[in-house]
Amino acid sequence: MKAFELQNNFGLENLKLIERPEPKIINPNDVLIKIKATSLNFRDYLVVTGKYNPKFKLPFVPLSDGAGEVLEVGLTVTDFKVGDRVILQFAPKWLDGDATYEQSRFTLGGPLDGTLMEKKVYPDYALVKIPSYMSYEEAATLPCAALTSWSSLVTYGRIFPGDTVVVLGTGGVSIFALQIAKFHGAKVIVTSGSDEKLEQAKSLGADYVINYKTEIEWGKKVKEITGNGADHIIEVGGAGTLEQSIKAIRPFGQISLIGILAGGAKDLNLLPVLMNNIKLQGILVGSKAGLAAMCKAFEFHKTKPIIDKVFPFEESVQAIEYLKTGSHFGKIVIRLDSLPLT
């Protein structure tokens, strides 16, 4: 079985295509899956380069998203059968509600072996069936980015029709947030440094767009558009953009803290957070129950994930290099289906 493995050290130059032994079902609730596609998240780049957690034990297989076909099931598995199309839950032990520390850290693509491999054994309780209308490539985008957006807006944000959502950038999480907000009847403001990407966002239903390169104080612009400020902000920039997000949010609104794309810590005035009862909600993907609920909603609305580019398995390193550039709109996918079954 082929897999990409980080061997003796972190770094893209150490991500090697190797042969691994065939995985086998051991436990009665195990499911053997042929991985058909995986997709990239910024976390994957950080993990591979050792910037996420340099204490992860090597060697291991990276990447956290995966979709595939069931090849074999264990003796007690009743919810899945051979031929079913499934997606893998990012945190397999986080089934519902609030996660324990262990459940939230026991995750695919570090410290657990991830999905950049041809086959994988996974417990049945950590699998969800793919929405019927989606391809494997589309389904592979769901477990991390889409669920993160769902958790932000639905599980913790409790979005209502008529709410205003600010989406920072046009990466995977942000575009899913745009789509989820729209099918909940919300208005969406998208920020980007690219006018071309802003036009693409409009085609997906964005009500307003802001180029943060020309509107450096975009938080004030959001206030001008909304009057009182946004109800929800999908904050993927981190400390580098949080100051503007605080300016853009309404009193009692929620800022969902997801990423660190704009850099680390800086001087930040937190007094407005206190004075306006602003909720800063950290988001770490979500539970299996959340994933199942989201897939049900996607099935109802027939929401199509936005894929920027699909790479073949053998170009996985190039795919991660492309992710690093930040030039993508939506998700980057790696397809494994073209490989012969070994």
C-alpha cells in the first residue's frame, strides 16, 4: 500500500512516498476504507513543517480530511456495508457535546496517522455517509473546513435568518461559512485582498465585499454597511486581523476564532470586548454529531463544495506548496482514485 509519510524529521522535503503493509481489520467495529480523496487545510501545512506541534511522534502520515469506499467491515458493524461511501471524522473519539481534552487532541493527521494513504482502518462510530449527490473529491472537503464553519455559525453561533456574517478571506473555511450563512437566510460580507476573488464570492451569494488592501480599516466599513455591526465574524486571521474584527462586531456578537493566517500576537485593546459583551469563541472543528447534522443540511440544500484545484496523489507535495501560496479559492483536493488497488 502506498502512503506519504513524514519519516525522520518535519519539513516538506521529508514527506516521502513509501510502501506500507496492508492495513487489516483487528477490532469487531473496524471498517477498512479505500481512500478516494483527501483535502488540504492550513493545519496540514503547519503539521508537516513542524510548526503545529513539533512533539508529534514520527514517522506518521499527514492530512486530516478523507473520503472513501468501504472495502470490508468488522463482525459487529451494522451501519455500514461494503461499497458504502463514507467520510472520516477528524477527531474519532469526539462523538457529541463538549469534547474532553483527550478527545479534542486525538485527531487525524497528527498525532494519529492521517489520510494521505491508499487504505485506512477506522472505527465505525467515527464514520458518516457521504451526501448522495457529492463526488469523493467534494466529500473530502467536509470533515474539517466545512464542519469548522458549521460549528462556528450553527453549533455555537446559533445563526438566525437576517443575521449578518463577516467572512475573512476566501479559503476553505471562509467559503463554506459563506454557503452555510446563505442557506440560513443570513447576509454575508466577504473580505479579501483580491478583487477577482471578491467577484467570485459575489457569484456565490455574497451581499457585500470589501478589499482590505484598499479599505485598511475594514472594521469601520462593516459598521457603515450594518449600522450596529455584524452578528458573526469568521476570524481566520488571528491576532493580525482581530483588532478589525472587534471593531466590526456588534455588541453581544460572536467572533469565531479559527486560524492564524495573519500572524501571531500583537498589542491588542481588549476593552471593547468587555464593554460590548463580545463573545470570542474558539473553534476546533467539531463533533461527529455535528458532522452528521451538517451533512444532512447539505443534502437538503444540495450545497456544492467549492474546489479550486485537484492534484493527483503523486503530486501531494506540490499540492501543499500550492496551499502555502494562499492563492486558492475554496478547497484544494488530492485524488487517490486514479491509483490501482494494491
